[in-house]
Amino acid sequence: MADIAVHDVDHAHTDHGAYEDHAPHATSTGLSNNKLSMWLFLGSECLLFGGLISTYMLYRGRHEAGPGPDQIFDIPLTSVSSFILLMSSLTMVLAVNSAKRKDDRNTSLWLTITALLGALFVGGQVYEFTSFYHEGLGFTTSLFGSSFYTLTGFHGVHVTLGIIMLMVVVFIMQRDRITGDKAEVVELVGLYWHFVDVVWVIIFTLVYLIPS
Amino acid sequence: MSAAVEHTDSATEANHDAHGHEHGHDGHVPKDSYFIKIAIILAVVTALETSTYWWPESLSAAATPALLIMMAIKFFMIVSIFMHLKFDSKIFSFMFYTGLGLAVFVYLVFLFTFQFFRT
Amino acid sequence: MAIIERPAAVPATVDAVAAPEVVTPTQALGAFRRPVSSTGWKSWLFTVDHKKLGIMYGAVSLFFFLVGGIEALLIRLQLAAPDNTVLSADQYNQMFTMHATTMVFLFVMPMAAAFANYFLPLQIGARDVAFPRINALGFWLFLFGGLFLNSSWLLGGAADGGWFMYSPNSSALFSPSHGIDFWVLGLQITGIASLIGALNLIVTVLNMRAPGMKLMQMPVFTWMVLVVQFLLLFAMPVITVALFLLSFQRNFGATFFDVNQGADPLLWQHLFWIFGHPEVYIIILPSFGIISEVLPTFARKPLFGYKFVVFSGAAIGFVGWGVWAHHMFASGLGPVSVAVFSVATMLIAIPTGVKIVNWTLTLWGGKLWFTTAMLFAIGVIVLFTIGGVSGVTHAVAPSDTQQTDTYHIVAHFHYVIVGGAVMGLFAGFYFWWPKMFGKMLNERLGKWNFWLMFFGVNLTFGPMHILGLQGQPRRMVVWPEKLTGDGFFDMHFWNQIASVGSFVIGLGVLIFVINIFWTWKKAPIAPLDPWDARTLEWITASPPKEHNFDRIPTVHALDEFFHRKYEEVDTADGPRLVKVKSAEEILAEEESHADAHIHLPSPSYWPIVLAAALPIIAYGVIYNLMLSVVGTAVLLLAVFGWCLEPSVADDSDYDPPAGGDSTKELATLG
């Protein structure tokens, strides 16, 4: 942080632009480039998941060749895994707050717990997919199957990428290789993580709980 | 669109002048205990959501609207509190809610043209 | 992704006089030194400079324009005579599919990206974009995606389902070659390029404006590019979903669009056009931005109703989200949907009409200077209006039902795309060439270029209105002699006229290519401000220095450059604008106040490596998943290298170590 400050004093009057985005004064809006682009990206992701959810809603009733949603969903199990993902949002918030306090130890700790909870969720999903498969719902069994696996699979991939990002942040934080503002790096991963959680809030209700 | 951005633009600039730098916003971000309280509320709502699965037949007509409302509550609590949208620059809200709003609008119309809401 | 873009704090030693004592080269993944040269082929391959990337975008798009143009000429050759056999039916299907795909995704969109990349930072007074490495990644993804898409010609045939790839034509049953797989995956790759480009440019516009520049003081081109980036940001994920569903159907046995399995083919149509209609504005708005720069310059008047032009551009972008189903009036949507979308579509004519009026009134009373750029800009107004009017007839559902899938539609969208978008891009070439290369394109050849293209467009696409209303279906490989009408409705005659016209356009484009080479070899150095221009990009040298501006200009007004040159002076006849400074004087003033420390982003290996991984993965999806695994490994390696690459190239990366020299330009960020 100290050298950033030095840098600011040196260049505040001359520098303007991209490469100066760690210096809040350098941007026209005073907002960080990174955070702005993360929010834009999340806005864009709304349209991606919207398309997948709509496709599922359209096709959820089309399952002549195999089991339908009512026969196959295990609500208690999914509730538990939804709860786990929800709690990982809490641990993520705690990580962000620790990072803002420059408390590296707790940041790493909470990030690790978040990643573990995420892994538990993905594990639950793998278990769910396997048991559905054994009950006769393959990816190509019916339109319901294809659209269900596509939607939840995309979400699962997002969670998995999130876990990788969390672990990378923990790893490079311990090695002190983060270039730039640590708290912001943690915050950015946090935004992504919460978004993935929020998508699951919608999927849990629309896909699992509302009877078709 | 631009008017909104322009407006928040200057608001942020004023803000950041006052605080000296962007993390001035973070001053408003609550303590850990606040987030834990929010998480407890979210957990309770989730439990309520799950309970609809065991609701008696007579209540099933109310289940769908109740679930949608609870979903919206959870969604906006996470987005505005956990993701700090409430405490942060309005520009971020503009970015995200534009995407969200477009998605809701476009896909509702999409499902409508398939007569999805007819029954 | 964003983590990566975090710039490191510049070490306090940067400006120190003494070189660092210990010189350890920073190595990319422990193997290579950072590329730091600013000349030679490496400087292009690993560059993150928005101007170099802009030129590369332009060159590659121009190449694809020629490819798409040759495809078009082959189509017109096939249709020049009844029952013709230039192309087989199969080849013909591939030809029109790839012609459209190439022109839309590999020419118009990236050419607009070329201008946006090059001029957007210059117009807002920035030294680069917000994320230079991501910018480079976008270019390489576009190039590799385009090459991947076109490699299908050599690998069993290109996509043949039409550019909107309706089901069931897109299914393996009707298109057993790998063409559509290449199409799907190629568009995914170029789609990522568009998405990250959109993120980058939006952040650039919002965050990197020169001091003093308010949003409503940005040049109209910058504004239109901003609107386009928002459209891309929100439209690309929709086509991404559609493309994923299609590749799951073709490669993994899903049945999303298979009616036999109870699927609804309209699903694809909706997803495609929810993306596809905003895409129409993605194509046209950059051109609107360009001519909104060109017209005031050569009418020597400010743009009439700047705010209206800006807001109507934003309105077009916004309303464009609610009209997609007008592409599907004949698909049985039901009367309510058709009526709603019909009215919504007509609404779009309002902001578009506002723009046409504003441009016309910009010309009104101006001292018009008919340069080639100006001619192209006026050509846009004329041709786009024709295309727009026939567009309104398509908004009327009963009329559209008659015209659907006929040449009338082909006539309409070629008037707006060739007449609107492409002519606008040509206006941009002639207007900005001296800025980009320091030499003016030849005006005599330019006039030939313009008039050949202008007449060619009308000759080619004008008769298609008649052909379409007569019922000639779109995408038919032959038209039989016995069905041709008499007199005015002689299909034979009009098809031949259209084919001749297409070669006239081709000749115009050929003259443009000749003009480029002539200019490169023979043209003299252009004056600094050849057009007496108005906006910020002209305040710096031509071509601009690597760091764009010696001093970041402070902005006080819309058309800042113009206001620095001219002042209002009271005379006996009332106030008059008098030139008080020349461009050379302004530049000299800027140079004499050059900033002491200028930091430019360092070149990087990782964008090109990361981009190269994606076609490998895509080939793997088609041929052998093991190849995808290899591609993913390359991808991870590149991401890892990207993450760990210090944003600041160390002094020791320079050869010889460049520490201590106070004039060196040291890089930050990635």
C-alpha cells in the first residue's frame, strides 16, 4: 500500500488512464476498472442464465421417455445443498471483510472454508446427477433431462470455476504474489461467488420447489 | 441511460472527494455481526421455502406465489447486502440491474409467446 | 479474470536515477523474458497497444471482406442465368451461409471494432484502453475464431444451414458434414472476443475520459460505440446459450430442436433473434457514429441536435430489445404476439427517423465539401433511408407475410447493411486514413470507389425488390426459365442486372484495395489536419505516437479540437468564427508541455497463447476429445502465466536493462 501512495503522489497530476486504475483519482468515475467490469460481466451473465432457465421452463414437462421432475427430485437433499451454498456466501462476506481489515490469516481461512462449502455443494450435485442417472434420467433421455442437466451443469461449472478462483487467491496470497490491492481481488471473487449463489436461489425455487 | 450515469457520476465524484478515495464507500459496510444476522434471516427463509414441500394439498395454491416472493427476498438481500450493491456506487447497480431487467423482460415475453402462462 | 488485470504498484525505484542493483529478468513462467520491443514482428504479435490492435483488426476484417465478397460474386454468378450450374446445390447452400456469416461476424462487426479500438481512446483523450491485454486477447480470438470457422471449407465442407441456422436444417440429419459444428464453435470463439471487448470498451469510456470530458461532450462515434458495447454485452450471452444447445444436440445427442422428440423448433428461433435483432443495431450503429463525425466536418457546421442523435442512438439500442419476433411473423406465433411485435417494430422508425433528420439538417446551409468520405456519408443517408422504408413495410405483419423468405427481404437488409453499415465504414476509411497512417487515400480513386459502389448497390439490390415481390424465394439455388415473367416483371432481366451490379460493387472494392497500395507506396505525407476536423483524435500527431498524447488534453467543450482552433469574433455583420490557431501550433503547444512520466502497458505473450488454446479445444470437440484436453491444458497454462505476469515489466526485461534513463517509457498493467 505504501508504494501505491508514493506512486500516487508522483503521478497524480500526469497520469491518466488504464494502467493507473489502482489510483482512484485516475478514473473519471472514481470507480475501479476491475470492479466495474465485474459488475458488467455479472449483468451479462443474467442473460446467460435467463436463457438456460427459460429453456428448462419450456421443456420441464416434456418427458415421455423417462422420469419427470416430480418423480425424481429429492427435495430434502437439495435443500441441504442449497443451504450449504447459501452459507458459503456468508463465509465469503466474512473473507471480504477480513481482507478489508488486512487480516490475511482470517481472509485465507474464510476463503478456504468458502471453497470447501462450494466443493461440498458440487459433491452433492455429482451425487444427485449419479442417482438420477440410475433412476433412468440420462442427458438424452428426454427434453426434461437435457434441459435440466444443461442448466444445473452450467451452474455447477460456474461453482467449480469459483472454487478454483478461491483456491488460486488463497495460494497466491500466501505466496504474496497478488499484484495490486488484495482486498479488491478478494472482493471481486466474492462478487462472482455471490452471483453464483444468487443464481442457485432462483434455480432452487423455479426448478425444484415450484411444482410443475 | 446517460442521464442516470451522468447523475451518479457526479455524485460519486463528490463522494470520493469527500473521502479522499474510493474506499470511502467501505466506511458504510457493516460489521461481521450484521452479515451473520442477514445470513440467519436467509437461512430461515430457506427453511420456509423448503417447508412448502410438505404443505398440505389445501395450501398448494398459495405455495407458488409464496415461493416466488421468498425467492425475490433472498435474491435482493444477497445482491444488495452481501454484494454491497446497497452501499456502493449507483453505477454498479445500473450495470447489474440493466442486465437483470433485460433478462426478465426478454425471457418473460419469450415464455409468453410459447403460451407458457396459459394454464 | 478481473484479478489478473490488477496493476501492480509501480515500485518507488521507477524514477530513481540509479539502475537497480540486482538485475534478475522477470520470466514468464520462468522461461521467457517479457517481450518489450516496440518495433519488428514481435511488437505486433505480442502488442497490447490499442492502435496496433486496431490496425490488425482492420487488416484481418478487410481480408474477410474480400473472402465474403468472392462468395457473394459466386452466388450472383450462379443466379445470373436460368438453371445455372456454376455451383451445385450443396455448394450454393454453403456459399450463402458463409457469405452472411463472414460479412456479419468477420467483417462488419470486427471492422467496427477496429475503428472503436483505434479511435475510441483517442477521442476521449486516453493513452490506451482499460485492459490492454484483454484487448489483445479479443483480437486474437477473433482472428483464430475466423480462421477456425473458414477451415471448414477444407475439412469436409462449410456450414450450410443459412446464417440463422434454423432447425431442422441445423440437425445432423439434414447437415451431416462438420460444417455446422465449425460454425457453432467458431462463433462461440468470436463471441468471447465480442464480450470481453464490450467489457473493456465500456469501462474505458466510463473511466478513462480526459479531465473535463463529460459524457455529453464525447464525440458521437464514441457514444454509438458505447451503445453497441452494451448491446454486445447483453446479446452475446443469448446466442451463447443457443449455440451451446445446438452443439449439445449435434455432438452429444440432446434433442433441443428435434420436433420428433417433442421439441419446439421455435426455441432456436427465439434465442437466435433475441440476439439477432440487437445484432442488427450492433452492425449499423458504429456506421451512424462515423457519419455523425464526417458530416459536420465536411459541412463545416456542428452536428445538428447532438443530444437528439445521442439519445436516439441509445433509444434504438434499447427498443431493439423488444422487436425480435418480427423476424418470425410467418412462424405461427399467434395474433397477440404478432400485433405487439409489429407495433414495437414500427416504433423503432422514430429514433431512426430522428437521426436521418438531424443529419440532413447538419448539411442544410453548410459549406459542403464533397470529399470521398463525405460522399460515402451522404450515400449512407440515401441508401439507409431506402432500406429503412422497406423495413417499415416488413413491420406490417400482413405485408411481411407476403415478403418473408423472398428476395424482397434480401433487398431490404442489403440496403441497410451494405448501404448503411458498409458505406459508413468506407466513409471512416477515407476520413481517418490520414490519422492512422499519415497519408491520404487518393481522392480520385476514392471518387471512383464511391460511385462504383453506390451504383453497384442500387443495381444489385434495387431489382431484388421487384424479384421478391414477384415471388422469387430467397436461397433457391436455381430459378427456372419457364417461370420468368414478361416486360417489367421479367425475372431473367432483373437477375442479370443484379449480377452485373454485384460485379460493379466488386470493381469498386478492387479500386479501394488498389488505392490502399497506391497510398502506401506513392502518396505524399498528409497534412496534420487535412479536413479541418473537430474532435480530440486530431489534436495529436498523425499517426499518433505510441503514447497517443504528449500531454493529456483537458476538455472544455464538445468538439474540443475545433474550439481550440476557432474563436467567435464580433464583426460588423455579427459574430463570426475566426481561425486563431493552426493544428500545428496546437500540437506544438501540447508537445512543449509533455508529461514527464508516461507509463504504457507492457506487451505480453499470454493473449495470443490463450487465444490459440480455444481453436484447439474446438477441434477436439469435433474430432477427438483428447485434443480438447490438450487445448484446456494450454488454456490453463496461459491463464496461469497471465495471472502471475507482473503488470510492470522489470527494467531487466529491457535489453540492455533500461534503468536510469529518464526518458524511457516503462510499462505498467496488463
